Amino acid sequence: MATVRISGVQMRVKPTKAENLPRVLNLIERSDADFLLFPQMSLTGYNNDFSAAKTSAAWEEIAGKCRLSYTAAIIGTGAHIDGKCYIQSRIISDEGELVGTYEQLTPTEADRTWCTPGEELPTFEHAGVKFGCLIGNDLWVTPGFGPYPDRRLSHRLSKEGVEVIFLSLNTGSNPEYRVWHEENLRLRAKEAGCYIVTANATPESGEVNALSGVMSPEGQWVVKSDPTGEHTYSFDLDVD
């Protein structure tokens, strides 16, 4: 058995990369985790108004911090690919190398006015852990955010043998969705039989309506962050 430390960041996501990048770099530099999960769009801000060239330069800085802290970071970002914009999770290893990317398969109806849905559901392996990534609406396909089919992505990842699903979030603070989010998360972790690790963007005021933390394969919170403010939490996972 080996122990892998997983951390998640609940942080305010600002509109621009210039505001977010220094905070992302600082959090990686201070990390003692093997995996560090950030919220949805935590690098570029929740929009498609960013420079691809400057974003590429930012990844160089992030790779350097990952090497120095021996931390693999899973960072939410926007990505321009072949003239299209995607909502993406990008995984940088503790050696500063690109492990892979995941482009959100189920953006909301509002998001689709400026971004394109992804096409693949990859799995990844790093530090002895097989894992997948999901982003926001991918997990719960919330009613009222577009009449899209629920493709049960967490269940599909479990069939590929993942031990952990890293779920990056930016769900806001509308309390109407709190029960929907939490119960869906609990039941989908139980169905998949794997851990689901969440990191949400905290609003300027009020509480997040989907908690940052770690849901167990039994559908129980192992770690649960405060719904207000900015936090970093950690969880030690035993892996073969």
C-alpha cells in the first residue's frame, strides 16, 4: 500500500487570468499534496475572453511550480483549440509535464453560446492512481440549464476502472440547487464505487451550493469544506 495525498482548493475565481494566475501559482507552491484540484475556469476566469498565447506562457509558470512543489495540479481553464473555445481541465504532473486534458462534454445552454462541447471521456494514470475528470454540469445535468441527456459520465468512468473522479465546479450560490447537487453527488459516487473529489469556486458573498470536499465510494462525506470563503482541504488515499 502507498498513501497519496489529495487536496482541493475552494477559491474565488476572478474574471481575468492576470488576477487568477498569481493565486494559482501561490497555492501550488505552498502545496504538500500529490494531487491539487482547482475549480472550474480557475485560471482564465469564466469566459472566453483570454489570449491563447498568454495562457500558454502561464502554463510554463505553472509547470515550474509543480516541479518545485512535487505536486500534480488539475486546473480549470478555458482553451482555444482549432478556432473553438472549450471548458477544460488540464493536468500537469509533479515533473511539470502535461498528463492530459479533458474538455467538458455537457456545458450548460448558456455556456454553449461561447464554448463547444468536448468529444472524449479519457482516463489518466499518475502516482499509481487511475482517475478521470469531470466539470460542473457533467455530473448532474441540472434541470433548467438545458435539455441535454444525462450520459452518466461518472458511471462510465467507473467502468473504465478509475479510483478517483476529480470534479471541478463553479456552481454559484443559488440555494435552490444545494439539495440536488449534494444528493446527486452522493448517489453517483455510490453507483460508481469510487471517490469523487470536488473543488468549487466560492462566490463573493453567500454560500456555495455544491460543497468542496471528498465523497466516498459509500456515498459519505470523508472531507467537507465550509460552504463560505476560501479553503484548502486534504485527504490521504491508500492505493495499491
